[in-house]
Amino acid sequence: MSSQAFYGGRPNGIYPDLTKFLPPFYAGATLRGVGILRAMTEQHPHYSGELFARAPSGLSNADFERFRSIVRGYYGEHGRELPWREKSDPYRIFVSEIMLQQTQVERVLKKYPAFIETFPGFGPLAVAPLPRVLALWQGMGYNRRAIHLKKGAEQIISKHGGRLPDSVEVLSTLPGVGKATAGAMAAFAYNRPSVFIETNIRRVFLHFFFPAAAGVPDGALLPLVERALDRSNPRIWYSALMDYGVMLKRERGNANTRSRHYKKQPPFEGSDRQIRGAILRLLVNEQGLSEGELLKRAGRAPEKTRANLARLVKEGFVEEGESGYNLAR
């Protein structure tokens, strides 16, 4: 179901009267051509976040309902229509959540349709040769996630009867699935009221509840995430939070720099990630390359390339045989 259909931004929505979710000033505002957050804060400056900037124990249920109304209101008008949101297919949620780890939505949108078309379910992905999965993955970066997807599909087939588990605890046992990814999978695939934080959700809670603080740990945010959770429809609520977080970064900059867990991404040029990607691309296109050929054709410092090749072998991406190096099968 689209965000507009759920929150009434289009005809025949479940809630056709959007104003029941919105503060009065918002419902009557003319927002076209003006950043939505700018329009909100110009008319009511406390929506910059300061309204909620006090000790959690001092926040009332009315405060959280007001917070939810702001987020719901934005989503009802501006929620993104993404292919994995079209229907709550657990397999598609599984694939999208792994793809979205440390990767922007725009890049995922370029690869997701072809991946789903080529591997339409857990079964086809589980039996697919790893080189084929890696070949389709090229351009996404963090290639380890491609192995996680394939190994996760194998585990779901062998241990869970081909069905994505619905508990955060069990989901967390899948390769490459931490607590946050497990929480997202449970919420989006099964509408479970799990509590988790990812980058856009973190940004929203820092903006509204810690507008002037620095070094804020996730431990301070999680109780607020739990209290704000719309348990009647966690799937839609988390989508709304994420889309609001995207808008905040665009219009207000990245509040996540004030998180204790913020780490600036190191340059890609000359990095181990770049070298590993170059090696894998070479082996996707041609198997049986010698170490010397790989070192030469990777085009990077030989010692760094050799070290990364050794790590790829150790991690199970690459195998060394009599004829040279090959992608693992």
C-alpha cells in the first residue's frame, strides 16, 4: 500500500481527511515550491525540534502524538514509492534490506529490479552459482553482502522451510543480519512492532529530541523510538520515519554528525574496498587468472592488491586452483 493511500494523500485513502493527523497550521499551509520543513518552522518555529527537547520523563503522550502527526503528515503527502514497498513480500524485503546496508536508495533502485527478476525467490537464489550472484551485484559495493544474500537464502531453505523468520532473534542469526536489519525485516515483512534504529531514523530523533546535543548514543534514542512506535502499523510508521529523515538531510543537513556512533566514510579512491572490487570484477569476467595477472590488471599498488587477494581467499570469495584464481562456487 502506498503512503498516500494509507494516510489519505489520495482519493479513497483509509484516512481521506488528512487534517485529522496534522497540526492546524500544517493542514492549511501552501507548501508547493517551498521546502516542507522550512514552511513548518517558519509558521511554527517549535517544529524545528525544540518542542520535544527535554528529558524523556517529561514528555507526555500528547507530545508523542504530536510528533507522530508531523511525521505522518509529511509521509502522507511526500512518501516515496519504492518497489519493495509495493507489497509486503518477505523475500523482497530480505533482498532490499541487505542491499540498503550502507548504500543509498538511488543505487539500490538501479540493481534491485534485475536482481529480483533473475532470482525471484529464496530457492532460485540459494541454488544460484556465486559467480552469477556477484556478477549481478557489481556496482553495488560491499560485495560481502552478495554472499550474505546467497548464504542467507540457503539457510532459510535448509533451516526455515523456505520462509523468512518473523522474529528478530532468529533473523539475527542469518549471515550479515544484525539487530537493526533484523528489526527492519520483521517490521516491513510482517508488520511486527520491533524497535530498531537506522541512519534516517536516528536523524529524525536527534533532530526532534536532541536539537543541540552532541555525542548522543543510540541508547538514549531507543526508548524514544519505542515510545513513539505506531504499533497499529509499524510497517508504515517506519517508512514514514525513514522518509522524514531523508528530507531532513536534504533540507537541514546531517544531524547524525551529532551521534556518538557517527563515522565519516573514508575516501574510496585507493581504498581496500576499491581494490577488492577491482579483483572481483576481473574474476567475474575471466576465471583462472594468475596472481601476477591480477596484480597487473587491478592497476593498484601490488602489495595492497596481494594482501586484499589473500583476504578474499580467506573470506571465501575467491578460490586458488591449479589454473589460477577463480570466484568461489
